[in-house]
Amino acid sequence: MRKALLCPLAAVLAWAFCAILLPLGIGAAFQALFGAWNVNAGTVARAPGWAQWLYAWHGSCVTLVAGASLVLLCAAVFHVPVGRPALRDLRVGHLGLVIAVMLAALFTLTDSLRAAGRPRFSPALIPLGAILLLSVLGEELLTKGVLYASIRDRWGRLRAAAAATLAFFLIGGGLGGTVISGINVALLGLLCCLLYERYGLWTTVLFRWGWSFATVLMLGQGGGAHAVLRLYGVSENLLTGGDAGFACGLMWTTILLALIAISLYKDKQKG
């Protein structure tokens, strides 16, 4: 029993190191080097160009280091096979992006959302998209490749899905948002367990990445400063999520429930 708990416990410690301790350490280093920037904006303007760049991309640098560390830990320490996506993974995985774009079109046509300005392309989207992919890959390797797989092999799929969904809920900030957003985070975690069981790692990674890329980096929800288009809420915020984004809306809840039902039905037919 004790040996069976070692892998999930080690996974929790790995996540705590990569997602909490490592970013705190990097943040402390930035504070020590450029602490005055948090108080006096003029200090930023007087700083060397490289230091200004480092300050502006501080959050992305932390995400990059934390995500890369988590991927390396899962691959090297827990020996989770990463592999590479197949054509099937790409077909299923891009569903998240398609759903987000369709929701944006629907709510814009019904005048629930409006665009703030014209679309624009920023070269920053390329590294930001890569960092986002690395971050999602690290989380899925941990919650599915380590936690879900190890518990499933010992105690079955139901307990594995419950544990992985709870971990995903806590990592995804389910406790920090609205009730609807918390429900949606939990439902997304459960859906990713079903996708992982049926299709494998890369389908879940690409599904999440497509959704996040579309909502944050294409539609500017959740603080996408370099987004192609910025949508803001006009009405029906409970349905659309308003300025908080689709992840906080009831429409996303409905879609997640439908996808979960379809996945369960397919699993039943397969069994």
C-alpha cells in the first residue's frame, strides 16, 4: 500500500516544486535584481534594454522554466512516454480551437460579444503559443501520465479519474473563480481523463492547447495582451462568460457535458 502511494505523492511534490517553489524562487531573483520596478515605473524606463525585455516577459519566462522542468521531471524521473502526436491526435485535438471560434462567431452575431478594434497579428503569438503548449504538456503528463496512470493500474479507472480530476481542478484554479468556472474546470479535467483513456496523451494536450490558444491568444480572454482580437461582453454574461471568458460561461458547461456524454457512450459501445 505504501509503495502504491509513492508515485502519486512524488507527483504532487513534483508539481509543487515546478508550479510553486520554482516560480517563487525565480520571482524572488527578479525582485532582488529589479525590485524597484514594482514601485517606481520610471526605473523601468531607465533600465538597460535587456533588463526591460526581461521584466516585460517575466511571467512568460517563469511559465517556460516551470513547464519545461515539469516535462523533464515526468519524462526522466517518472519515465512517462511523451512520443509525438499522430494525425488522429491532430484531428481530435483541434476540436477545442474550433469550439472556441464557433462560440465567438455565435455570440458576436447575436450581439452578446463585440470586438474591441480590428484584428491584428503579433509576432509574440509564436513564442507564447509554444510556451502555452509546453505548460499544457507538463500538466497533462503529471495529471494523466503519472497520477491517472499509476492509480488506474492499482485501483481502477473510477478512482484514477477522480484523483486526476481533483488534481486538475486544483492546478487549474478551480477554487479561485466563480462557481460556473469551477464546475467547468472540473468537467474539463474529467473530459481529459476520458480522452486520455481512449486516445492517449497528445489528444488531451492538443484539445486543451487549442481551446486555450483560441480563447486567450486569439480572442484576448483572460488577459491576452498580444491577442489577435479582443472580445468584450455586451449581454448574457452568464451564458457567454462575459469579459471573464468562455470558460466561465454556461455554454461551455453545456458543451463539456455533451462531450463527456459522447465519450462515455463510445466507451460503453467499445466495451
